[in-house]
Amino acid sequence: MKKILSLLLVLTMVFSLSSTSFAAAGDSVPASGEEEIDNFYEKYTIDFSSNIETYTAEYSPENANEQNIEKAKDYVMSLNLSTSGLQAIEDACLSHLNVLEDELNKVSGTLCSYSVLVPRNRALSYTYYGSYSGKDFYYAYYDEYTYSLEKSNDYNTDMMKHWISGVVNAVLLLPHIPTLATISWNVFSAMGIPQKYEINNSAYTKRYAIVDISSRGIYWAQGSSTSTYKLVYEDEKGLVTPSFLFYPVDSSLPKSVYEARCKEVAIRSDNFNDKEYILDSANYAAVHEMQFREPIYIGSKNVELRWEEP
């Protein structure tokens, strides 16, 4: 089977494993499925963002995620999806939450929110995806989640002086997204800091990113008249929104911190748009009673900073 070694198997009846799929960016990717999701799904969300600063100060990301994911599981169960004929959504969400903690801990990401997606029209719960080897496959989105990458500091005042003078720009990047954002000093001078600002030697910058992910399931439609939909393949798409913060440590300025939230960048699982590959994998999983999972892996615990000439 072509390219099958690029995934790790999730044996739905025996054990679960996740593949490592690196984030891929591209203009051809829809922003994050938001238009489609907003039109077809109701969102039920548990939000942890108000606790993020507390968790950052008091807990490691791993401990924060452990607490948040347990709360998310309780929240999923509180929706009583199984009694509404939505057992498949409940199962998909709980199965995902069982592996999400490990996936987030790989990048020291802290879970900010978790949403369950319920179809507005139950008759249109699944959308036809394609056929392979006599089998029909459908897709549906079942959850969304948001996490933050750790904040990283930079105290290189010499480079910041060059930045203010326009000699260099601040470039944010992740291993698999070469240029996440480029920030010139003009961005901050537009916030009220003088264009020819004399930097304090105690000044510093921070950078981080918020990652919003939508999970897609590929289902095998078993039966002819009344189909049973079996989840055989999962992947993801979403957005990375980087932020760059300047701390002037200067009482003459009205604010202690200035933040530039940069343009979001679309990301996806490696093979998200490769229908032939997905149908091939989904068919293999159906035949062998397996389940493939291809999550997005950002590839780093931190947003990297590079100073580059314009």
C-alpha cells in the first residue's frame, strides 16, 4: 500500500497510536473550515483561557493539560450525546481527548478551549467524500480545540536598537513554517511609541502563538439502506496566530507592554488534500479493522525569533 508507512496505526479494537504529521502551510487551504463549520455545526465549548496565566505561573503545561482534559471529558459526557442519537460524536471526542494530552505535551502546548461539533441538520451529519474498492466513505468534523505555545523571551537590546532604527525586522518562524510573521518597528510606532525611540537597556520582547485546530473524521458507510458509519481515519486543519510583544520597561510610556498580533497562517495535516492517499488509507483501515490518526505537529515548543534585514 502506497505511502502507508508515513502513518502510525490506531487499532480501534485493541490499542491506539498517533502518527506525527508536521504542520504544512499553504494558501490553497481554507482558513480552518470555519465557514463550513459555522454553517453546518453547533459548537458546545468549554473555555480554559481565563486560567492560562494562573496555570503558566503555577503549573507546567503538562499538569495544566491533565486538568483541562479531564474537565473536557466531563463536559463531553455532560452533553448526553448518546441519548440524542449522537454516540458516534461522543466516542470520537472522548477517543481524541485520550490522546490529545500526549500530543500537546510534545510541543508544551497548553489547552485553552475544547469544542464539540454537533450537526445542525441530523439528516446531513455526514458528507460524501469518495469511494474506493467498492466502499463509500464520508467525512464530518467532530471537535475543535485551541492551545497556546509557551512564551519565549529575547533580551538582545543591541538587535532591538537595530530594529528600531529600521536596519532589521523581527521574523517569527516555526520549523515547518519558514516565515510565520515579519514585524517591523513601524508596527509598534503606530501604537504610540515614538518612531525614533531610545531603547531602555532593560527592555525585552516575547513571542508566542495561538493554534486553532478542527478535527475531521473519515467514515466508512457500512450497509446499503441504513448505513452505520465507522470512523477509520482522522486528520486536522487550522490556524496559527503568532504574537510579538515589546516590553519597554519605561515609565515614560503609557503602557508597560505593546502587543502585535500577526496575521493567521493556515496549517493542515500532511496529506489533508490528498484524496487518493486518504481513500487508500481509509480502505486499508476498514479492511483491517484499524483507525488511522494524522494530527498536526507544530514541530517546536516555541516560536523562534530571527532578526533579518528588510
